[in-house]
Amino acid sequence: MSAFVANRVHKPSKQFLKFRQQLFHSSLSAIFSCLKPYMEEHYDIVRCGDGHYRRVIYGLGPYIADYPEQVLAACIVQGWCTL
């Protein structure tokens, strides 16, 4: 059994919330690490549908998520009102 079991007992603790947040962001970082060089200064030369070769800098489109996942991705506090 692991030293830190994720269950309802640990859910409200700040340590577990921080762990979950870091796990989410480090996972996304690892998944998209191969794209990072092509999303910054470096470009990729790609043959397009019209037969011409073009320099391409890649980007990511919209990220669709429910509200709790948006809160996690944006690193904000859930349930606070700005008024």
C-alpha cells in the first residue's frame, strides 16, 4: 500500500490538492513536450495540400473541459465571486 493513498480522507487537505494540481500540470507538460520546440521559435517544413512546402509553427486549439477541470488547469480557486 502506498504512503499517500488518494481517497476521501485526503481530498480536502492542502497537500493532496497541491499534489493533484502538480500531477495534472506535469502530465500535460510531458504529453506536449515533443511539440514544444515547434510551438516557439523553431518551425517545421511541411508539404501542404497544394503541393507547396511551407514553414509551420504549431499551436493548440481550444481546450474543452468542465468547470472543475478548468479551475484545475487555470490554477484558480473554485467558488469565489469577483463582485
